[in-house]
Amino acid sequence: MLEDALYSDWYSLLGVLGRDTVPEWLHAPLLGLNLFHLIFVLLLTLAVWLLRQDSTTTWRWGRTLRFVLATYGSGILLWWLVLVFLQVNEATV
């Protein structure tokens, strides 16, 4: 299951750079930087921005994007660190 996720590199930065040009432990983070992730972050920003329009303090688009990048970005960064840890441990076993 982990290998299926690690070897599907359509529309990702790893697919652009090539698997042979980057170290193996960077494969998981580079797979996460893909077109679908970018679209998801933009849609999430739009949804939060629209929800904040009804409140008493409205947020500008830039502030909403920073909020989404800080919250969702920290969670996805933690997930990438877990995947890198699993990859490095699997390589040492």
C-alpha cells in the first residue's frame, strides 16, 4: 500500500524533477507538492474566505490564505515528516 502511494507521481513535483534526480527520502514530500494539492488549498482558502464574510470581521484574501497555509500547511508538513521517517526506517531495516 505504501509503495502504491509512493510510485504514483502524476502532476507532482517529483514527476517534473524525475525520481532519479532526487534522494529517495525526498520522494514523499515532492509527491505531496502536486497540482491537486494546490487546487485543494485554493478551494479551502475560498471556502474559509466565504465563511468569514458573514462574520463581524471580514478577512482579506491574503490573510485567509496565510491562515489556511498555517493550519493546513502545518498538518501536511507533519504528515510528510511521518512519511519521510517511515521511508528512512524502512531503508535501514
